[in-house]
Amino acid sequence: MSTIRVTIWNEFRHEQHADHPASTLYPNGIHGAIADGLIPEGFAVGTATLDEPEHGLSSEVLANTDVLIWWGHMAHHEVSDVIVDRVQRRVHEGMGLIVLHSGHFSKIFRRLMGTTCDLKWREADDIERVWVVEPGHAIAAGLPEYFELPEEMYGERFDIPAPENLIFVSWFTGGEVFRSGACYTRGLGKVFYFRPGHESYPTYFDANVRRVIANAVRWAAPSHGPRPVFGNARPLEPRA
Ligand code: ZN
């Protein structure tokens, strides 16, 4: 099997503010920490950030990406619609997309879901207990029954379409619950939303979180099935 090519896209703004905890937690950016978790898995890993030309997502970069990972928070509105169109087109062609944490409000995720993707939140040093509810799924491989993280709270209702597969449900110390690992298909592309990853916590260094992201990359990689044929069609069988 050929090497899976991953591009990690990060807004990369919080980490560049010296007074923000993310600047100490993620000196190489959130994308750098995610890359450090994926490189030992044998993937070909590249990164792209908002302030690069075309946000680092040129047609060439996307054409050479099997799975795109997306982290954004404070600057969703700065992402150009031209790039959103381009990413959506590649998902429909078969590129995998993994949307992390506050990426729930990104233009690309809302576009692909068709709903508001709104939710409840609280930044108050909660503990998140992530339960694996679909242990036979590829994204759950190698995980314990549950794992815990100091995290921001996200609570239901999460305004997403019913997932095709729900892999994780999180419980928080405030009593809230959240569908924290949701799988979709859009065109030929697979889409996975994974909740943990607030910028003020070292979540992307956690071994279980890294396992989930690596598993999700393998799951979301293009399956290279037949290209769909649309439009007026001749019968395959001869007719009298
Ligand atoms: Zn957050």
C-alpha cells in the first residue's frame, strides 16, 4: 500500500500570542504537535497555515493530499470561500477530512454538514471522559474502554446531522455529554469530527488522542473505488 499523504492545516494564531498558554504548550504550533504524533506512524506529513498564500492549500497541495486535518478557532471568517470550495471539491473526489475541536465552526465543516454545527461550551478546567461506543470500528483500534483529558467542555445539543457512525461519546465533570467522534461520507470522501483539542490544554501530546488521529487518517484515506459515471447512459445489455 502506498504511503498516506497527510496535510495538517492549522489557523496558527493563538500559539503566536506570547501571553496565550498555547504559545508555551505548542511552541511549534498545534500543527507541529499533531505532525510529531503522525510522523512515527509512517505517514508522509505536511503542514499548512492560514497566513500562507492560499492558506497553504494550493490546488497542487490538495491534489497531493490523501487526508486533510483541520484545526481552526478565532479566524474561521478569514478562510477564503475559494479555498473552501476547493477543499469541498477534493472531499467529493475522495480526499479524507478530519475536523478537530473548534473546527466544528469552520466554513468547510458547516458546508459539508449543512447545519449550524453549534454547541454548548465552558472553559472551566473540566475533565472529559471519552467513551468508546463503537469498539469494532477502525478508529477505535488500540484504545482503552475510555480515557480522560483535562479539557474545555462541549455539550449537547451539537447541531450536526445524525452521524453515519458514532465512535465516541464524552462525559464532562459538569454532567454534560457530547457526541465526540462522528463519521460521515460526502461524495467519495470520508469525514471524521473529533472533539478534544482546546488550545489551552496539551491534548495533542496525549497518547490516546494521537492514536485516534492516526487511526482516523488510515480510515479516511481514499479507497480508490470506481469513479462514478453520471448522466444519460446506454443499456449494458443488447435490446431487441
Ligand atoms: Zn476550544
